[in-house]
Amino acid sequence: MTRTPDEENPRGLHFLAELANTVRADPDADAAELQALLDRHGGPPFRLTDADARELCRATTAVIAVLDTDDVDRAAEAINALLDRHPPRPHLVRLPGRPWSLHTRAPADAGLTHWLLSTAALALGLWLSERGSCAWGHCAAPGCGRHFIDTGRRTPQRYCTPRCATRVRVAAHRAQRTAE
């Protein structure tokens, strides 16, 4: 079964997970790295300056705080706080080659922080309400810990990529063979 772009990247949440992983790995990520991330995910037509990059990194800590919790009530409270501070102005957008999707539009006088946090709050809030749980997490592979968005339908996702899952399975298999 082939997945549509929206099934592969529900509500742009993979962008948020990648941004959180980038900033967590390098709290001083530069404008070029963050611009490439925005461009890769079809972000807004911002051209980031060094000051913008610092602002985006600081704002991303609020997204990380939500992604770091697996408690539904705490996540909902954090999302509601973001919605109160950075209210989204949702509208429908059709990106080239994709179906209509809900995006946020920042007021003309709002900056990058408002756009990011209103977008994140709306996307995470919709995902939490659709899934009924914190459908995100940290990779369980030793030494990884990257954030991921759980798009699975049956069992909760434990690893950020199939590569991490395979690495863990191979290590367990080797350990079992050594023990025998």
C-alpha cells in the first residue's frame, strides 16, 4: 500500500520532530541548517537570518517540552498554554501535488516564533485529539533518544526509524546466540 504525503507526514508533525531533534542536538543550530529544514518540509517563505535562527531555537524548546511528555493531560495543558499565547489563524492551503490541508497564518505583525508555536500547537493538538494519546515519543534504541511521531495503527511505535529497530533486534539476537 502506497501512502499519501499526508499519511507519511501527518499535519506536518515530522517537521516538528525533526526540528526538535535538530535543536536538541545543537541548541545553536545556524540559519543555513534551519533554513534547509524549513525548505525540506515546505515551510513558510521565511529567509532566516542568524537572529531568526536563534529565535527559532528558543521557541523550539516549547515544542520539545510537549514532545517530551507521554502524559495526555500534561500534554494537553502544554498545548492549550501554547494556543492561548500563540493563537493560530487556521486556513486551508493546497501545496503543489498535495490535497488541501489545514495550516496556520500568523498575523501580519507576528514573527517566526508565533508562526512556529501556533502551528505546533494546532498540529499537536489535532494529533492528540485524533489519536486519543500522545502519539509521539523518544526512540528506545540505546544511544538514540530522537523524537518521532507515531503514525502506526496497531502497536505503539518504539523506534524513530526501521534502522534503529533493526539495530536493537540484531543486538538482541547476537546477545542470545552468545548466551547459548
